Amino acid sequence: RGVAVATDDPQNILGYVEGFIRPAGQILHADKMEIFKAALSSARTSGGSFSGGGTYLGPGLLVAYVCLLHGRECGCDKIEFLAIDDAEFQHKRLVRYYRTAGFEEVRYVGEELKDIGDRLVWGGCGTLMTESIDKVLRKWTRIIRAGAKRVAESE
């Protein structure tokens, strides 16, 4: 589990990512990511140095980055997760976000008989997405460095 907290107020949890390393294979199974809008608003208005999480993908990218590093250190070479399909609008938004973040769509996990195994693993319907951890880390490193450079130039 990776947790993002506000620098000015460590009690203010901005969001978190949960997952585990699959017992059979070198796969990081990302299970859940949640970013709290109220906590972000509070961090932005507290008078501290918070400016949106440092990237256009926001604090979710930063906390997920730490989880990817952990997976890589533990021997994982691939990450996969399910962009959950609880509501059509939210599902489309999640798929677009993760595609922008560098992930590839594998298949849609639905309610058909062929999807039972995936439904047991993931606990719901949605779009299964995956990518090489190294590839995602390279892309995200460029994004994070560009964001840090913009912050340094504006100071």
C-alpha cells in the first residue's frame, strides 16, 4: 500500500494505492487507487507549497510511482489492474486516464462464463490493463522531472 500525504499536514491523506505481488509470477497486481478531492482542496488552500501534485496526472501518479518501484525491487516486470466498470462515465474516464499514463488495454472482463476466472481475481467487471513496469517508470520519470523543472523555474 502506498499513501500520499500533504507535506504541510501529514495527517491529511491525499490518496492511496493498494495491491500485491502475485504469488505465481512476476506481476504487480494493482488493486485499488483512490484520491480524495476534499483532501486535495484542503492541501491546495492551506497556504503550503502544494501545486496539484506536481504533474498533469496528479498525486495518483506519484503514489503509484512508489508502488511500481517497490514491485520492481521485488522482481516484478509487469503491472496489471482492472479499470473497474461501476458506472459507464467513470469507466471511460479511468480507461482514458490509464491509457494516457502509458498502459495498454488487454480485454474487457464482463459477466460471461469465460470471464469467471478474471472476475474472481478482480472482483468486478472492467477493462484489464497492463504494461511493463520499466516502460511505465521511464515515461513517468520524464513527466515527474518535467513537472519538477516547471516548479523550479516558477520559484
